[in-house]
Amino acid sequence: MPRAPQKCLETGCRQPAKPGKSKCETHYVPWSVTSARNLARPKNAATLIRRARHRDRERCYVCGGPGRIVDHVIPIAEGGTWDLKNLACICEACHEIKSRKEAARGRARNR
């Protein structure tokens, strides 16, 4: 059964809200904020990732097995950069272990 249109939540506005939204066409502002994580990501990130895969021949830098994930050797949160020297291929198993250790260090820093 169709639902009745909702009123815009903007104070004093009597216009109907956009379908599925809480504000009218005049007051609705689409999400436009870029996350801090993506602000640090360079425009040429895809090229850097491709170059790292080619350089490493998609071999894990930890165990030497097949590795399709491109990882920051020194995490961004710990002062690493998007420089090609800081990017390396890693397998899923090694990446999982490394990520858990990094997360633990991050939680310890935030205490």
C-alpha cells in the first residue's frame, strides 16, 4: 500500500519530502563529503597498484606465494605513504595476520 508523503524536516518548511528522503527538493543536500581515508589516496593510486603488482610479479613479499593484494608495508596510520616503495603484493593469509597486528597496535595507540 502506498505511503503518504512525509513533510520536510527542515524547520518551518511545509513542502513534501523527496521520496525516501527526509527533506524536500529545496533543502535536501546529497552527501558530498569525501572521507579522510580517500582524501589521502592519490589520484594515481590505481597506477601505483598496477606497478607494484607488475614489479612483484604478484608474489607475496612475506611468504613468496601468490599474492594479488597490494598492501602498504608501513601502514598509512603509522606514517607510511602511497609511494611505490611502500607498496607490495601480499597473499590473503599473510595480509590477514598483518592486518590483525596493525589493528591491535592501533587500538593500543587509541587508549
